[in-house]
Amino acid sequence: METNSSLEETLRRQAESLGADYFGIADLAVAQDSILAQGGPGIARFPSGIVIGIALPDTLVDLLAERELPASAILYRHHAYEVANAVLDQAALRLASTVQQAGFSAFPVPASKRTDNERICGFFSHKCAVNLAGLGWIGRSCLLITPDHGPRVRWVTVLTDAPLNAGTPMESQCGECHECVDICPVKAFTGRDFNPAEPREARYDAAACDRYFREMEHRTGTAVCGLCLYICPYGRKQSSGPKKT
């Protein structure tokens, strides 16, 4: 059986070989109550999470400035959702297999799969795990913000009982910025800072966002918004695309 340090290094190298730009380990104990409430005891029994992320190309995210054009919406949705999620899901499955071969339990959480239409969520929060792994913070848009790519990253998590070395949670670096709040077409964000003790509804009206997506899909055939992701200064600072919507 591998030691925790050698297993972690094996997983890190494997994640990088599978295309990951980010790799981290989260200690999920501090979030156990919220994980239990969202996913149930079968999910909450895992003490750790292995998180990997793939940064989206800026040229792809910049298509959101013209998301009302069918071609831009279709291209963005194809790459940012369908392709990225498939790559992440395959990577998570491979990492879970490696953990299992090392003698531990592992459960690959789908990168993007809604399991609760009433609460409009999946059964586990990747953003929570990524924050606890120290790779970023949860912004006023409820998106996970990284220092170098902002929210322009897609994530997946492998839950495990392997004894791995967890990172340190990162504090918010949003400061006084409210650009994501101001640009939202349905004003779904209240502008409150993330507080793990508060329900998501204190910061974000997921139902309003969901209605907007359904209306857009009915109107254009492809539901794409992403303005909160597009506008974040942490993502746009290195982008060469258009700077105004």
C-alpha cells in the first residue's frame, strides 16, 4: 500500500497527464453538515476530496460577449460544458481507479449533473471542495474564483477515505468588486460575501437563474449566459478578447 505522500504524487502526475491544470486535496470535515444535507450519508462518509480543474481558453470564454449569436452560444456550450465535463469525468474515473488500487475507497462525483430540481443542485459541491483545497475562493457570483484564471475553470471531485495531505482554504480576494452582481441580467446575486454558515439563498437566487436559462433556450434553442464568469476581473486580466458587453 502506498504512503499518503507517494499516492498523492502519483495522483498529481496522473491528473496532469490527463489534462488537469489544477490539482488539490480538500479536508471535508469542516463542511460535513452541509455535505450531508446536500448529498446524504453515502456522500458525507468520505473525509477527503481530490479536486482537479481544467482552465477554459480565454478565446472560448470571450464568446460570451456575443452569446445571443447562435454560433457563439453553440460553440461555447459545446466546449465549456460538453467537452470539458466529459474530459473531467473521464479523469475522475481514472483517478478513482488509482485510489482503489492503492487500497482505499473512492467515488468520482460527476463534473456537472443536477440531481435535485427543487434545490437546483447536484449531490455535492465542487466549489466547496476546491475552496477547502486552497485553490480559490467562492465569490459574490457563487462561482469558484482562482487567482490566475478567475472563474474560467471547470472542476471535478473524487471523494475518498485515503489519508492525503489537504490544502488550506483560501480567503476571498474580491474586495469591493461587484461586477458579477451588476452584470447579471436577472439580478440573481445579492452581493453578500460567501459565508459557509449561511444558505446559498442568502447570496444567490438559483431559481431566477434557472428560469432565465429556460426562457433563453425557448427563445434561441441554446441556453448560454455566463456573464458573471465572463466579467470577473481575475479571469479577464490576461484575456485578449473584448472588454465590454
